[in-house]
Amino acid sequence: MTTSAHLPEAGSYVEMTDADEQAARVRVVHAESSVLTLSSPLAAVPPVGTTVTLRWSAAPRGRFALPCAVVEADENRLEVRTAGEALVEQQREFVRGGGGERIIMRRPGWKDAHGWIRDVSEHSARAHFEGANVVEGEELQLWMQLGGEIIDIPAVAARVAMLPQQVPPGPMSVEIVAIFDIDESLARIIRRYVMRQQLLSRTRS
């Protein structure tokens, strides 16, 4: 799927990845036609001629991926020219798996809600919590333990389903699908964990 003439908004932050998959969070200073001016950490400024990919949220579908070429670089400013159209990377294409991991949901004015993950990808997590009153569209802070790694990220509740506990009778459980937009370093942690779990599952079977 492509979106012609689609560019990130000026003032927004996007992820910039080079051919070696080195990622940096950069700010869009100006975006018009096929040229974007970006503000980047000094250490992450690529040389002129480098091909990079810019990614930003296309929630709830996934994220946009826009190929670009660096045409000018001056200290922490660089100018890139689009080298194609913005492609929507679908949420279902992201690596998904896991299950049973600890998760804590934090919201201002509410007690921390402890739960467990049913599955997780680099764009979303589906988890169960007991007695948590959440509405769709609500902003959340999610703390997740994935093996030896811990990530703490902002998210939005995209779907909420109440699940009464029947046997034995107990408190109402809620299943939440939360979506988030994270940088490449955190996405890499999730991908590594999920792929490791999938490998272990195949080994056990």
C-alpha cells in the first residue's frame, strides 16, 4: 500500500534508519513537496548520498516507511529528497509472539494494574488485567518485562474487552489491545525476544 505525496508533519519526530539499520530519532524541521529538512543528533548525521528510510506512525494500520536520499548535510541539519512513495508497513507484518510475560499498566490517578501478556509485537501488545477500568482511546504507560529486558513505553488502548471470570467466580478481567509507536532500538528488543521465544518453542516441540 502506498500513500502518494504523504510526508510527516513539520515539528514531528520520526525514526531515520540507514542501510546498516542504525536508527536515530530526528525532528522534521520542514517538509514540502519531495524535500524534507531534518534536525539530527550530530553523531547520526549521514554523509551526502546516503540512502535512508524515515518511519512514523500510521496508527492503527502500522507505520509509514519513506525511502529518501541525503542531498545536503551541515552540522546537525540535513536535507533529504524522497526516493519513492510512503509505504504503509502493516501491523500484521510485524513479528508477533510471546505470552505470559509480566506487564504493568500505569495511569495518572489510578493504582498500577498488574497483568500478563498474551502476545506482543513491535507495534502492539495484547494483555489481560484484573479489575482495570479502561476505555478505548485512553493513554497508558506500559511496563513490560521481556526476558532480561525491561521496556517502559507510552501506548493507547485500541480495543478493550471485559472478560468475567467464571471458574472459580472472581473479579472482572479485561483484555486490552494497546498500540504504540517506538524507535528502532526498542523495536529490536521486542523482535529479538519474540524470535527467541519462537525458536525455543520449536526446539521443545
